[in-house]
Amino acid sequence: MKDKGIGVLLDAYARLDQSAPPLKIVGTGADLHAWQAQAAESGLTNHIEWLGFKTGDELAQLYRGCLALINPSLLTKHLV
């Protein structure tokens, strides 16, 4: 799991109360199956929607309907 913070997000989400809103993950990538396996191992299968790649109006509609927007990332290089 390279530069994305999805694994960290999943760990944090697993610590929330079961009444937390469902997590909708938009995007795809080489680590998708590893993230899905991590979610399953954490008992999150019924609490996460994996929506795949979205753009344009479809993505804008998801933004408008969200309670919070989380853009996880692990900074691997120092900014100058």
C-alpha cells in the first residue's frame, strides 16, 4: 500500500462506533484488493461502499451528498 492513506483511514474507521455513517470510497488502484481485504478483516464489509473511479457530474453529485470529505494521503517527500 504505497502513497495513499486508505489503510490508515480503514484503521481509524474500524475504531468508530458501529452507528457511524457508511464509508464510501471513490477510486481504484493497484492496492484496491489489499484495502478490501483489510476492510473485511476488520469487519467493515457491510459498512463500506467501494464506488470505483468517478469523474464529472457523478463525482460532483457524490461531493454534494457527503457528510464529510476525506482525502487520505501519506506524504512521502519533504516539500521545499
